[in-house]
Amino acid sequence: ITLPATTGVDAYNDVSLRGGMAYDLFADGKTSLRLSAGQYRDALQVGGIYIANNPVALRVTSTNRSWTDANRDFVPDCDLMDPARNGECGPWSNQNFGSSIPGTRYDPRLLDGWGIRPADSQLAVGIQRELLPRLSAEVTYHHRWFGNFTATDNVLVHPSDYSPYSIVAPVDPRLPGGGGYTIDDLWDVNPTSFGRVDNFVAPSEDYGKQIRHWHGVDVNISGRMRNGVMFQGGTSTGRLVTDDCDVDPKLDSPSRRFCRVEAPFATQFKGLMSYIIPKVDVQVSSTIQSLPGQDLDANLVVPSSVVAQTLGRPLAGGTNSVTVNLIAPQTLFGDRINQVDFRVAKVLRFGRSRAQIGIDIYNVMNSNVAQGYLQTFGASWLRPTSVMDARFARVSGQIDF
């Protein structure tokens, strides 16, 4: 196979404007109204589209195929290099495997020009007020818009090449309404189109409007008191909205299931406090944080025989099963993650230099909240796969000079 020299990303030209302003609202030096806005582009990197147009990367170097071990000898009794169904093996999931035909092509408009790189625009409007000397509060509204999306269209497969099916969720009290509901808008490619791949990546606006934005409010209080107490804390509440229902060729399937996801407003809290005990020069400090739990799925592995009951045939390509999420994204969450850390240190002074010898205690409350969950639906669904590290202490030293 001969791979000719190919220009990847030729040249991106961008002007990203950013700015801000502050205004003394009551002309008393205690209340400021602040406004900032800017646009931020994806960083130039050795990854993503910057290497995706490499002719080597465009070739299909792997494929999948189903295998039914009919004689239970644990050996695929078929010609693995034959792309068609034969023996115990189904057809290749990508018929371009091992050939000189690229599996993906990029629209030239994505490879150079002005304003091509993915970007997000940000707007922040806030007000800060001095409540007492050395004590202030701040409230800020943030809004972020994301843009310059791409869409991948398999030009050899069209929505008409898919057939619909549905399944019934298991009856289980852990599911919404106790389960037993019907899930439709599920589609499987027709057997005659299975394995046909010629992906074309182009700007998503060619196919419809795609939306992704985040907005939220931050509330913070900070103080540096005369008695040596320093503290800061606040909350951040916001949500993300994504919508690609209008993008026609998304995966080329007619399905619009979960094409719009509006996450509920989620709040996190973070705070810190520090105090140096006079005369003995001992610093005590602590941090606390409370974060929303992980977004959870209920991924049910559905055998081809169950799909066939409504599809009217087995899954294309001899596929043994398909995975279906039984619940909508951003509707079920794990436990909140709460953590408290503590530090105590002795301050030693040597002229203009000083040193600290201290002990840090992490996870003071010894919380064992889950941070990862098994999300395959079954008897072990939502079983923790990882938990917060147990409480531990660390001795440290620091010299400032």
C-alpha cells in the first residue's frame, strides 16, 4: 500500500477577542459591577483533527465480527481473513479493513480557514460588595456557548437502511416507575448495509443545528480578618444543555432518543479556612468540598433473540447482543461526594526566612462514598467499583526564603 504525502491541517486563522470592565456602582468604593466576555479556541495539539487526516490514520486498521462457538471448541472455525460471513463467524463490521480505501474522509473546509477550530464563547456578569472591612461577597452569572461542531456521515448508509425495534425494560423497583415500560426508537442497520463504511466528516451546520451551552451562578464570600483568620467559601450552581436533534445524519440512524439532554441544576460547595494561633505560631487550616454524585446509566445487554421479537429478524451481521440504556441521561446520580481535610503546622522563623513543619490529614471524616459504579444493569447494578481513599496523614516540611 502506497500512502502519498498529504497535507493535514494547512492553516487555521483566528482572532479571539476578550475583554472586561468594572464599574463602581454607588461611587463609594464598596460595590463593583463587573462584566467580562471572550472566546476561546481549542488548543493546537498533537491529537484530534491535527493528526486525524494523516493517511495512515485514515486507513481502517481493525474490525470486529461476531462468532458463535457452535461446537464449543473455543476456536473460531472460519476463515478470519474472509470479510463475508463464513463458518462460525459473521461478516466484518467494517469492510474496508486492511485495504487502501480510507475509512474516513474530511471536508477540506475543516482543514484551513478563519474561525474553523471548535470554540466556546463566555459571558460573565457579576457584582461584588464589601460587607464589612476585609469581608466581601460576590455573585456572578456565567454563560458558555460551544460551537464549530462537526458531524460524521456514513455516506453508504442512510436512515432508510435501518429497521426499528423495541424492548421492554425489566420489572425492577430500582428503575423509574418500577420498570416494565417499553423502550422504542431503537434501530438496527439492515443486513445488506452492514459493514459498509465511508465516513465523511463535515461542519455540522450542513446537516442541521447543534446546541451545547452551560449556564450557572457562583456565590462566594471571602474574608481576611484582623485577628489572622482567613476564610473563603461559596457555591457554584449550573447545568449543561445539549441538543443535536436537528442534525440529520447523526450516526445515520433515524433514532432521536436522548438527542436532547437538559441536566438538572447541580450545586457544588467548596470552602477553606486558615488561622495562625498567636504567640505559639501554630497554623491550623481546613478545606471542605461537597460535589454532586456521578451521572449513572442502566445499560442492559439485550440478546439478539429478544430484539428479533419486534425487529422480525436477528441483529445484522450476526451480532449477539446490543446494549440499551434503560434510563435517560442526567436523571439518576450517585451519592454526593463530601470531603474534609485538615492541616496543623508549626511556623519557625529565622530572620527573613521561615519554615513550616506540619501534618496533613486527608478525609478527616473517613468517608467511604462511592466514586465509581457498575452501570451494567443486573443484580450487581450500581455496585461500587471505587470509593474515596480512606483517611490518611502526611508529615510535610516547607522552607520559605
